[in-house]
Amino acid sequence: MFKKILIANRGEIALRVIRTCKEMGIKTVAVYSTADKESLHVRFADEAVCIGPAASSESYLNIPSIIAAAEITNADAIHPGYGFLSENAKFSKICAENGIKFIGASPEMIERMGDKASAKSTMKEAGVPTVPGSEGLLESFEQAQEIAAEMGYPVMLKATAGGGGKGMRAVWAAKDLLKAWEDARQESAAAFGNDGMYMEKLIEEPRHIEIQIVGDVNGKACHLSERDCSIQRRHQKLTEETPSPFMTKDLRKKMGLAAVKAAEFIKYEGAGTIEFLVDKHRNFYFMEMNTRIQVEHPITEQVIDYDLIREQIKVAAGIPISGKNYEPQLHSIECRINAEDPHNGFRPSPGKITTFHAPGGHGIRLDTHVYAGYVIPPYYDSMIAKLITTAQTREEAIDKMRRALDEFVIEGVKTTIPFHRALMDNEDYLAGNYTTKFMEDFKL
């Protein structure tokens, strides 16, 4: 087992990893930018190293500084959390070259599953259902026209290097294809330095349902059931729940087996998610794979009583998994609390938190790194907390979330608490009747 783990991240996920490491008797090293010197992950780690100024490119994305911090503190492993370098093949490779275990996917796995066109062809080979679309990258606009006409509209143009909804365009008619093609390529080139595009059939009334998997060094994998992540704004998740209100026992079994088949086909090592689009007829299609821990991992932990960070660390240390597939025994909901103004287009609201009162009680979990007096910097993602409620039924989990949101006080900055409170009273949400288009019609 590792003696010391450096956490190459910030905020609540860094604190989350530190907590499990402490329980396992593993020493921890926090890295931080100058903007994060007052963050709780810095305070609660055994050691802390400043790796640069506020800008991510000069701190949390600065590979030489992170490797140097690991070397001077004698860390024998690095946990990348999510975001930043968690799915960076170059970083995974450099860790290995420096004799430091990267607690995540191998460089080859990240490259294979990180490129969406390559991931799709791999999943087709594994026998996992995929969305009809182009075979690999589109070579020209003319080819895009031909494939769209063949499949029939609507279609979706996607950047192969995409993420966060960038480089994606839905096209409902042939007359709109050229503008969508040009806009998506331009956006993708600006965001990722890569304008490669592919095309898929647009799935109508889709739900975004992901299956949590864990694989070990022996090529064995298991699934830990599903999470419904359909409530999104601009392809960014706002709230998640497990089990999905759309799921049936038969569908869970089919999707779980497909996810395990996918993980074992590529001999995946570590925690990851196989993400699916599910249409209104409950047909499911592989969308992408995330080769890291997810923001929403706590709801899975809550419904099956399973520490995913501990499992990541154990697998990275070469300990085999049990191989058991899990079904949720409870219902859990996560609300992402962002420092944003939901009454003003979700505009970011950095600044000083003057009052902070955390909700508590049975079935309430709060993952956060902020406190009264903490200054939210403007340089990073605006998520400041994850509020998770767990109960015997979905109705009880929603009742608990209403009460917890009413009890959650954050003053000094605007937050998305009012949005989530309104969501918990929305008729369609209460009925479990939502898709990835839900936010287009939602009124606060």
C-alpha cells in the first residue's frame, strides 16, 4: 500500500481524497495555487506545497511543478481527482516515468477512450450498442452531407476532442448543416486546438444515464449500478440521482452487463463510468467513457455503502476487486451548489462568504471546502458544495432535500440553492419525467 499520496487537485475533491487517505493510514500532500492558500484541503493535508500563481495553466495544470512537489515530499502516488489533469495521458505517462503511481487510467487507456471517435469504434468492437453515425472523423463537409442524408435528420455534429458541450451542434434540417459545420469546427479549434468532427444520429427525448464501473489489474470488472445525470444546463450537470426513475430491473441488468463488457474488453483498471444516452423507448447507446472519478460519485457510495476513493487506491496498489455487481438499496440525490446567480443567467458569483450554515441530520451528506470567511476565487469552476440526501424512497430523498436546502445558508455570494429548491417542487421532476432538454423549459 502507498505511504504518501499527493492530490493533484483542489477544493472539495481534494478534501474528499484526504479523508479516505487518513482513514487508510496514508500520508497526504496538498498542492495549491496562491489563490487557494486558505482552502481547507491545504489545512487538512499532512503537507502542502504551493505550485504556482492563480491561473490553472501555471498551477493545477503545471505538470513539472506537480511532479517536483511529489519528488520533494517523497510521494509514491498521485491522485488527480476530476477535471484538471485527471484524463491527461501525458501526465499519466510522466508519473510512470518518474516512478510515481498515477491513481487513474494508463496513458494508453486515456488516449483510447478520450478520443470520442476512437472510443466509439472500440465499443462497437466490444459489442456495446453505439449511436448510429459516421465511421471515424468526417473528411469533408460533402461527406457530412451524405451521411446526414443517409441517416435522416435530426443529426448531431460533435468535436472529437470535445467536452463541456463545446464543438457540438444539433442540426434539424439540411439547410442548417453548413452553418453548424463551420461554427462547431471553429469553436472546437479555439477550445481544443483540434477541429476534427464526427456525426451521430440525434437521439430524441434522451436521458443521460451512466454506469459506474471498477476494473482491476487482472482485467476483471464490476458495475456499481447507474446514475441519472439528465438535468443539465449547457451540457453541465446540475443534479444527479440513483437509481434513475426511468430505470427498470431489466434495463439495469442490460446496461450493467454492457458496461462490464466494455470495461473488460479494454482491460480497464481503476474507477470509471460508461456513459449512455437512453431514448424514450429505453434503447441505450454508448456515448463516452470517463476514465476518472466523477463529481457525482457520492450518490453511488450512499446507496451501496461503498467508498469509491478507497477502491481506487486499492486497485492502483494492485489489490483485486470482489467482482460483485451492485444494485442500489436506497435512493440518493445530489445537488451541485455553485457560486452562480440562477436569477441572472447563472452568472458566476465569486467573492467572500460572510455566513455559512451547513444542513445536518439523518441522511444528509455535504461535501464542501468552503466556510464563513472563505473567499471564492474567480479562476476556477464555480462549484462550492455538493449536497446529498439519502433515504428509503425517492419521495423521502426529495422531502429530505427540500428540508436540507431550506436549512442551507450561504450569504455574501449568490448560489444555486434557490434553483435546486424550485426544482424540488417541479411537477415533472417529482414525476421523474425529465430528459436532457429539461432546462430549456424550466422557469425559476
